[in-house]
Amino acid sequence: MKNVEKYSRGYFMPPVKSFKWTEKEYITEAPTWCSVDLRDGNQALVIPMSLEEKLEYFQLLLEVGFKEIEVGFPAASETEYAFLRTLIEQDLIPDDVTVQVLTQSRDHIIEKTFEALRGVNKAVVHLYNSTSVAQREQVFKKSEEEIIDIAVTGAKLLKQYADETEGNFQFQYSPESFTGTEMEFALEICNRVLDIWQPTDDNKVIINLPATVSMSMPHVYASQIEFMSDHLNYRDNVILSLHPHNDRGTGVADTELGMLAGAQRVEGTLFGNGERTGNVDIVTLAINMYSHGVDPQLHFEHIREIISKYEKLTRMRVHERHPYAGELVFTAFSGSHQDAIAKGMKWREEAERQCWAVPYLLIDPKDIGREYEGDIIRINSQSGKGGIGYILEQNYGLDLPAKMRESFGYHVKNVSDRLHKELMPTEIYDIFTKEYVNINTPVEFTHYRYTQNDHYETLVSIRINNEIHEFTGVGNGRLDAISNVLQTKLDLQYRDLVYKEHALESGSRSNAVSYVGITALDGTAYWGCGIDADIMTSSVKALFSAINNMITNAQLPIKTGLHATKK
């Protein structure tokens, strides 16, 4: 890439070593979550939400379990103002939920903000002003002390209007563009605001440290957070909050390391909607914790319903590869992946293990409302025998022998490759039944009788070219006796008969399914499947299906004249 020399690192490391967070392995408890979908998220939409849509989205956030929700910038527009008034006047805010509003450090804006908050039960009033070098020099053209004065003046105004307004208010301050601010200056301005608000155990203050523009690797942000956490005044009465954006694609990592570094609260959005590359995605953060056995205190058990409402109200789309939520994130097309997943699922079911440890699946998809059928293993030309066998077993109860799965797998892959498409479970089942189940041409089994002495004797009736022939034979078992009939009377030569059977459904009216494999003298294996209410009949039908596949594919002649009794 050209012009690399015009870029340099715009962040500031802490003046002292701040790496205690590296000694922690994982997040041990959920933070306080604050959704900013209705402010950061809404202002980033091509078409911002209407009042009715915002009310519906607010209800969605309540269903997910948010206890703090930033509802907007009420002094910025009539829709924002009307939305907050509607929530308050129609008593739509549950007692255990706190709404949050944003305001700049300007007298008339703060005044209108508190006017909009009249009668609210509980609210966080979020004051901000920008502190970065770039903003100070280019936008505001003010000195550090002048920037501090903006924050201090706003902090005093918040106290004044809170005392004059009915309601319960908690204060929050953000040094906006924190990541581009010298750490000593960020600390000074936050402490000057804290000195005005004088937080107590009963009235804690939120200090929010946003990655307004993500400018560094995540470990740098974590060190910045740790420095602030270690040096803020009134620390025991300060709730340290994060508000990461995703400019470098590291929003989730920034947040997770920031929590290790001392943050207790996170502001973010569902699916990361926000300006530019977006805000941090709370869905990913929460389910990441869940995958480590930590309750995130949010509800994503029905992720598809949440996605449906989100896409309708925001007119945005959740990408197919979005962590946890995307349509394809649990899906394996690769044969080796499918085989590992199928074996892992079976291993788990057989031992009824408590802890989830299935290969390639970080969490159980069912825990967020996804289904194994159609969500995990999907079939195309890249798929393998394990996945194809899993589809048949999970959807249709067919547990194929290993070698038959391999043979059928190649067949399905060839069909997918030829058609250049993914195959649905119904299509795979149709291919299986057409190629293997109860195949009755050119040799059709009609019925049989047995007698047993030292061995089994059978009389079997077969239809060939629309004529019924009866043959007699003997064997060590009933299926062996019929197999001997087919080899000796029809001059069919094969070896290594493989047999497997199981019930297809539970209950007294269940069908039986049988699988038979035979190997021609040239080493080619042929397979058949039989399904019938009677287990023995199903095994005979499976044998005939395998025989018919061998006759058809090898183009073998059928010899009956010398041995058959015509009827």
C-alpha cells in the first residue's frame, strides 16, 4: 500500500506500567450492561427509527434483559424528546430498569434534558465533552484547561438541575475520544468532574471511557483502563464503564481485556450496530462469557426471534458469519468437520455428559434456539460420509453401517457437485431411498418359507421379467439360506456379506430397517436397504436391493432356466 508514511500511532500509553490485567485468565462475572441501541445505534441508521419503532425496540431490549438503556439525546430532536416523554408518561419503564440520556456540556441542552426527564423514576444523565489532542487542536481550538472548564461547568449544571427536577438521577461522565487523549490529562479531567459530584456509596458516579475511535491493539486499551482504574479518585464509589467502537475490528477484544483491567460496566449494541464499523457487539460479548460457564444475565435463548425484530426495526442485516447469530456460524460443510461433529454428538449422547465439548461447536446451538437439523451439518460437494450419515440418522432414524455411509457419501457429493447446489435433508433422503431402499428390479422378492432342522431350508419366490420363479436352498441362517439361493440358482457371485439392522421407530408398530452389503469378485461393494414391519423381511429386501444394484451396475446376466420352477 502507498502513503504509509503519513500514518502514525495516535494513542498514548499510560505513564506507569499497567499490566496487572495480564495475570487474569477470564472474566468471572457479567458487567452491568447498558444498551445504546436507541442512541448510538439509532443515529447510525440510514433511516432512523420512528417513535413507534423506538417503542417496539425498547420492548425488545427489555425482553433481552437490559437493566440500563440509553434512550437517546432528548435535546437533539423532537422524536428523541417525545420518545422519552412517552416512556415516562405511559409508565413503560419497569421499576428495575434505568434509562440513560446523553447531553453535551451546554446550559440550554442540559436544561431541556432535565425537562424531558421530569417524573422519571430513575435515570442516568450522561455528560460528555471531547478531550483528544485532535479534537482540542482541530475542532475546539482550546487549551487543556479550557477543555476541563467545559467538563466542570457541565458537571455543576447537572447537579443544579438535578436538585431542581423531580426524579432520581445518577451522573455519568465521558471524556469523549478517550483513546486519543494523553492518559494524565484524561485522569485529571475525570477527577475534576468527580470532585464536583462527590460520589458516595449510596450515590455512585459512572466514569465512562470510550474507544470513540479504536486506535490501538486491545492490550493498549486494557492498560489505559487499568491506569484509570488505579488512579481515579473516589474509586470505591466510581463505576468504571467502557464504550468501545470497532474501527480496527477489535471491539470485542478491547472490551474483554478492558473488563479484565477493572471495568465494571459495558455500553454496546445488539449485533454491533453503530456508526462507521459499529459499537461493540453485546450479543458476542455475552455469549462468549456463557461459553466459559459465566451467566451473562442476558437472554439470547431465542436468537432468531431477536434477529427478526432487529432487522425489521433497523433495516439492517445480521451477516451470515456473525458470531453466534449468523445463519451459517454453526454450519459445517467440510467432510472432516462434519465427521468430528457427528462423532462428538454421539459421544455426548451415549455418556450423557454434562459439560459441552463437541468438536468445532463452541456452545450447544440449542441453547440459543438453533436446531441441529439444518443448522449444524449441511451438505454440498465438500461434505463427507460422517455429515451425510448424521443427516439421515438425525432426520430419518437411519443408522447406516460405516462402509455404506462412505459409499453413499460419495454418491451424494457427486450429485451436489453435478447440480452445483446444496442438498436439503429431504433431497438426501430421496437419493437414499431411490438408490438403496426396497429395490425390486430386475429381481423382485415376493415371499419365502422356512423350515429348520440342523440348518435352515427355504423356499423363496422371485419375480423376473414378470414371471414368478420358486427356488429352494439351505444355509446356516435364514438370510444365509436365501443368499445361497441367489448365488447358486441365479449364478450370482459375491462374497463378504455384511448385515446390520435396527428399529426405525419406537413402539409396537415400528418398522424395521436392515442394511446389507456384498462384494463382487472384482472387489466392488454394493449396498442395499430394506424397510418392513417384519425384521426378517426387511433383511431379505435389503439383500435383494444389494443384489439388484450389483446386477444393474455391473450389467450382469440373470440365469434362471435350469434351476427355476415357473408358476
